Amino acid sequence: MNKFSAFFIVIFLSLSVLAKTSWEESAVKLSGDPEVRAQGIKELKAFTNLSEQLRTNFATKKELVLDVIRALKMTEFLPRLLEVTETTQPADLKWQVVETATGLSEAKDEKKLTEIYSKKLEAKKLPDATLLALLTGLQKYRYPISEKKLLSLLEHSSYEIRIASVQVSSDLAKKDAKYSQVVQKAITLSPYQLRLQAYTTYSEDTALAKLHKKEITRSCGTEKNSDVKELCSKIVRVIK
């Protein structure tokens, strides 16, 4: 057998394997190492009716479908994802749906996305991960979540959500000083990561730190965590 013939046999066998590979098998590879993931993406792109198959399997294999949509950046699914976010009962809304929609969205989608997310944010019984995904999506477009809502989130049972509340408030405080009250309150709360995030905001905005000089000095004086103490002490020296 000459090299020319062998080449075509290899190509034929490769195509045969691909033809027998289902989109699910290729999608599973997306969670593998970079080389395996790259192979999965290559295989998925070769499916001519992939979008149709994903739509058909959305309800039954949602997480796998979302993995594919994210990996291939299939923006044609954004309207469907926003509709799902809007219509799904809060307790049943998956964070992957929200995260995928956020990732696919662009500036032209801001109005629709923030309308849906901000309304859903007020719903009760949202899973913690979903609530966090909604906050991240709104932060992407610096949507002005009410300071009252952000203050209430400082008391949430999830420390990740408390930290997210400070992060969102920090962004918003750059344009509207009323959000600084969330940052100010956070320097007195637990866990220490929450205080560290708040002091990080002050370290990046000296003018804001000077507005809260009294509160920062007092709280820093009683701080026990060494990392937080080091940071807030630096801030106190700057604003004296």
C-alpha cells in the first residue's frame, strides 16, 4: 500500500469515527483537559444539525446543552435563555442558565437582560448559586441595584453573596456615592474576606476612604485578622 492510499484510509476512518460520535459524547469532552476539550469543540462544530439537537435536548440534558452553548458561543440561544430565566420558578432556576446568558450577552442585550435579572433578583427562594449569577450579570452592566437590596444581602447566609454585594456596591460607588454605605457597613462584618473586599475598595479610592475616615480608623483599631489589619492600617496612614 502506498503512502497516498494510506492517507485516504486514515481520513476515511477518522470521518467514520466522527459520524458515529453523538453530540453528547463530544460535549462530555468539554470538561476534559485542554487537548480533549479542543477535540470536543472540533467535533461539535462538525455537526450540521447541532442547534436543532440542542434545542430538542434542552429540557432533558440542560447542563450538557449549556456546556456546548458556552463553548461554541452560540448567541442564537440567548433569547431562549432569557425567556427561561424570566419564566422559570425561582426555586427551579439553574445558575448555569443565568451564567450562560450573561456570557453570551452584548451591549445591545443590556436592556432586556437587566430588566429580567433585576426583577428575578427580588424573587424569594432563589438558590444561592442562582442569586450569585444574577448579581454577576447585573454587575457586568453596572445596573443600579437598590442600595437597600445590597445592604440586605450583607446579611445573607452565604458569605459568597455577601462578598458579591460589596463588589457590586464598589463598582456602583464610583458613579454614585450612596452605594458607599454598603462598603462602609462591610468593614464591621464577618467573614474577614468581606472586610478585606471593603478595604480593598477604599485602598483603590482615597477620596471615598477620606469620607469614611472616622469609621475606618475605628474599625481598623479593633481588627483581628492580620491580612485585613495590614491593609486597613495602610489606608489609615494615607487618609490621616
